[in-house]
Amino acid sequence: MARKKKNKLSEILERFSQKATQATGTSGAFLLAATVIVVWIITGPLFKFSDTWQLVINTGTTIVTFLMVFLIQRSQNKDALAIHLKLNEIVAALQGASNRLIDVESLTEDEIQTLHKHYQELVRMAKKDLSLTDSHSIEEAELRHLTKHAQHRHPKS
């Protein structure tokens, strides 16, 4: 029973978080925030620019910033995970690609640096061999496209 409540709560928080992320990334949200600031500035003379008047905006912006940090981090974590999954699928599906790179983000920083040096060396060697335009021609792209279509048994267009 407790697990069911936890899943339900998690679903509710997920939906709320997703809607809040979508809503705060809009022009309307920006206009609302700008309007609040303008109203605050206009009311300054009314409250004689008092400490309380300043405290209202400071407190409000601090609370919004505090909550937005977590909302943004959640959104970035989800996006990063989705990108990692897509890249893992590409590496897993691509013939000739090293499966050791699947889930590379879980390696230590030293291991990633070692891999980075390996690929830097490959780039250095490739630059010596060919110019960029020679290695990526229109013909090469067309051939790659036709090969993929043939492998997936798509009718020729």
C-alpha cells in the first residue's frame, strides 16, 4: 500500500514538474515576471522605497530562484538521460562502433580522459590523411543513404 502511494505521489510530482517546466519556459512567463518587477518599481514611491518594499522583491525572487534551480536541474537530468539513451542506441546499432562506449558517462574522469586522448589521436591522423571536403562528399552521403535503404529493404526512390 505504501509503495502504491509513493508511485502515485511520484506521478503527481512528475506531471506537476513537467507542466511547470513547460510553463516557465514561455514568453508569457517572462512577461509575467517582467510585469511583477515593473509593478514593484512603480509602487516604490507609494511605499517610500522602504526596507519592507525591498524585502518583498528580495524574498520573492529568492524563493522563485530557489525553486527554479531544482526544476531546471530535474529537466536537465531527464534530457541528459534521454540523450545518453539515444546515443547508446546509435553506438549499439552502428556496425564498427565500439560497444565499450555504451554507457560511457558512467566511467571515471580518468577513463574518459584516456578515451578522449584516443579520439584526439584519430582526429589528428584523419586530418593528415584527407581534407574535410574529401572525406565527406555528396557522393559518400548518397552511397551511405542507399546502403541504409537497402539494409532496411526500403523500396528504391
